[in-house]
Amino acid sequence: MPSPPTPAPHPHLVQIFHRADTAQKGHLTRRDLKVALTGLLGCKPSKWELNHLLSVLPSHGGGDDPHSRGGDDVRITMEEWLTLAGHKTAFRPLALASTTDTSTVRHAFRAADGGCRGYITLGDFAALVRRVAGGAVPRGVVEEAYACVAREGRVGWREFEGMMRRRV
């Protein structure tokens, strides 16, 4: 009996991989993986979280492997990235660590909406991301995240809250 067809990878995950692989090496380094995870989850993973996620991949977990000790020679292929991104239990610690209550999300929205207009623009959102994540999130990822929820060039409270609570 033939095996069932493998589902096609989600195009968004493929785009994130290619954006993070800025040198077009065909793999993600440890730094690239941080950028990709930031684009995927909306928060920068800690060193512990990154090591935990790498431990999910058979080629990167445990033993004397330098990847499990935080080595810089991590090479994540597209296939491994898709496995990692599709492994929801791997993200449980990150989801718990980045869970925010409504007041925290509202505080971030108010900080971004300095003019008290009731909405934020792409510029407001980009400035907020820069303050929170530094330069870890590429401009294209910020623009794409904003464009996914913006209506008429604006993001109101409900759209912002939904965007901040979106999970893998």
C-alpha cells in the first residue's frame, strides 16, 4: 500500500527560512535561526530556548554534539526548519515564556500609539518592534506581519491584540 502523500510545506515557513538565510547559504546558522524564530513567534528566543528547540531535531540533540552546547556551527536545512516549525510541542516553553496578559498587550499598544489615535501605523509598529527586539527582526518580516492585519493602513486594538496572541 503506498504511503500517504507528504503535505506541502506552508509557504509562510518557507518565506521565513529564505528571509533568515540572508547569505543564501541554503541553511540557517544559529544567528539565522534566532531571526527565523523571531519572525515566526514574534519574540526573540533565549539561549536556553534555542538549545531546547535544537534538541527536538535528531541531528542536533544531546550527547557530544556541539549544537547542544550552544556551538556557532549550527546548520539547519530547510527540511529541518520545516520539522522544527511544525513541531508544536517544541514551542511550548516559548509560548509559556512569551504569554502575555491583556494589560501587557494593551500597554504595548498604547506605547506604540503615542498620538492616542486608537490605531498604529506601520511606522509605529516598526518602532515598537525595534524597541522590543532590537535589530533581530528584518524590516520585511515587520512589514509582512503588519500587512496581514492592517486595514486601510491602520491596525486598531483588536487587530493588534490578535496579532500579538497569534500562536504557531
